[in-house]
Amino acid sequence: MGLIVQKYGGTSVATLARIKNVADRVIKEYKKGNEIIVVVSAMGDTTDQLIKLIKGISSNPNPREVDMLLTTGEQVSIALLSMAIHDKGFPAISLTGSQVKIQTDDRHNQAEIMKIDNSRLRTELDEGKIVVVAGFQGVNSQDDFTTLGRGGSDTTTVALAAAMKADRCEIYSDVEGIYTTDPRIVPEAHKLEYISYDEMLEMANLGAEVLHPRAVELAKYYNLKLYIASSFNYKPGTIVRGVEEMEKRKNVTGVTRDEDEVKITMQGVPDQPGVAGRLFTALAEHDVNVDMIIQNLEYNNMNDITFTINKENLVRGKKVIHEIASKLGVKKIDIDKNVAKVSIVGAGMISTPGTAAKMFQVLGEEEINIQMITTSDIKVSCLIEKKYAEQAVKAIHQVFELGNAEDVEEKAR
Ligand code: ADP
Ligand code: ASP
Ligand code: MG
């Protein structure tokens, strides 16, 4: 017996039959005497559909109104799941982020959770109810709705588990756990039994959408183990946790791809001290995160600076870049959306020479040109032309021998 926080993502509540399946799974744990908080996402691709509506109305929508619309997606699924549980003869109550008082900062569309008031949740649990909470949403200091960024229901889940000191935190989706790479691209990808917070954080940041990066950060901060598994069966999933002492660290744990970045090249930037500082400070002040950066050799007292930003920030980023470019007298700005970032992640990489070289070599053998490179202790990323992204992931996954044939047989069954 204990307190369990479970989360079911969009695919797991995409249809009424699936919502009923989630109700059964939740009730199964409740009947064992556990207290249950269930976090759900919007049904299927509802959030994408809502974003499409916004794009049909405005190219520069007011962020507050965007959140007002996007939060409706999760409101539908919490009410339906609650009704499904009632229908099966069990007590449940649905609560929005604002009813729970999931307090966030004021950054609409990418808010961070500051505080969760657990009094309402506690009262409902004490009354014996299964509590169904809307993921992805909170409320700011003006009592306006905010959202946590795409995939943010994972973060709601971990934050609730931490605030309620849950005994278990379980995230269910359409995959059976965390794999060495996206199993949709590479069928021989291998399901990991465990993955460390740091490796998972890198993988999430580098494009593995299976978990929201902020959720992993919070789990690490609160030292909360996460269990990632499928909502369609009861096969064992993956545990995300700290690294155990004496554990053998794998050289490469996983491969990711990210197609959400845009490459920007500023040609003919004056070669003077402080120029890069001005450019990147201006971008940071406008909440535009810069990822990869290279500056080429100086010619005629000029440089070229190339960097990548997330395509979600492109409209805002472009404005800042053009302003600063005209102040600096930059000759030309080139924006390339036709890029993808492929990365390898592994905590043991730092002590294994030649890992990055092996990645570059296999890309070369595949005749894929590397445009930019970044590295850290536990990752290597290469920016390449978008059309080669899947080919690159497959080749890299194979050269590091991450898959295994048994997994393919298992999936075929
Ligand atoms: P949910 O809607 O339940 O939140 P998501 O679609 O956000 O689920 O995340 C699950 C998807 O993440 C899977 O369908 C899978 O294609 C993708 N994915 C990407 N990388 C990985 C990985 N390394 N391991 C497992 N799934 C991954
Ligand atoms: N519904 C939101 C999205 O699609 C949040 C989530 O699913 O986690 O991004
Ligand atoms: Mg998700």
C-alpha cells in the first residue's frame, strides 16, 4: 500500500476505449489499497489540432490566449477518465492545474512549476477518491492559465509525485520503456532496464520525446525513481534513477535525433572583442536558447558565426538577430531549416577514447556531411542535412552495437 502517481500520455487516452482501459489499470491499483493520483494528457493529437486552429487565426498569437486554448485539451480527458472510473463503480474526481494550485512562473507557453499546494489533493485522497489531474498546465501569479511546453504532462507528474512524497511515480505511453534509440526508426533498438538521470536528461534534451527534459531534471533533484512503461500491456519497463556505485558505465547508451533546430549563419561579422557577447546576450534576453555555435577563421577583419536555435523561437529570434545584425553591420544572414541533429549519449564516453571518432567515421562512410559538432562529457552531437537523419541514426546505432536480434523477434511476435 502506498501513494502512486501515474501518468498516461496522449496515445494512451486517444479513444474512448483507451480511456476505459486506463480506468481499468488505475482501478486495479486502487483495489490493492493504494492511493492514486492520475495525470493525463490531451486525447491523441488534440494539442496539435488546437495549435492548427491558432495558426489559422494569427501568426503572432497572444501567449496568454494560447494557454487559455491549449489547457482545454487536458480538461476534456480528465473529465472523461473520471466519468469512466465512476461508471465502473469507483470514486474519482477530476481537477485542473488551477484547482490543484500548480503555481508556475509567468512565462506563458513555457512556464516552470514553482510550487504545488497539496492540500486539495490530500483532502480528496483522504475521502478515498482517485484523483485525476490535468497535465501540462498550471496557474500564474495573476491566476491565469499557463502551460509547461510540449510534452509537459511528464513534468506535472514528477512535480506532483515530489510534492506528495509519492511511493511510486509511473509514466505510461505507447512504448514499453526507454530504448537505445527511437524504436519507431530502428526496430532492433534495445529496451533498457535502467538509465541514469544524467543520460536520460541528455537524451530528452537531444530529441528523445519519450520524456520531457524538465521532468527528468526534477526527478534527479528530488532523487525520485521513475518507471517508464507501456499502457497497452504489463511488460517490464525502464527505471530512471541515479547511478549505482561500482556500476559499469556504458560507453554509448543511446542515439537520438532532433529535427527542431534551425541553423543561422551571420556572414561578415566584424572581428572585434565583445561581438559574440552582444549577440548571444541579446538572444538570451529574449528567451531564445542557443545550442550549437561555431565561429570560423577571420578574413579581412570579418568572421562568420553559425549557431542553432529551436524552431519554436525562430520568429522571436529572427527579430533580435536582424536588429543586432544591422547595429553590427553584418553583411548577410542565412537561415537553414533543413537540418537535423543526431547525437550519441553515454556516461562512460569520457573514459573511452575514440568514441566521437567512430561516430564521425560512420557518418563519413554513409557519405553524410557533418556541418557542426558539439561535445560534452556524456554526449557528442552532429548537425547534418535533415534528409539523412534516419539513415544516420540507424548507422550509428549499428556501429555501436546497441541493438539485439532478440528484440526484433520479440516485437514480431
Ligand atoms: P506520450 O504521448 O505518452 O507522452 P510521446 O509520444 O511523448 O508519448 O513519447 C513516446 C514516443 O517517444 C514513442 O512513441 C517513441 O517513438 C518516442 N521515442 C523517441 N526516442 C525514444 C527512446 N529512446 N525510447 C523510447 N521511445 C522513444
Ligand atoms: N498535451 C500536451 C502536448 O501534446 C502535453 C503532453 O502531452 O504532455 O504537448
Ligand atoms: Mg510525451
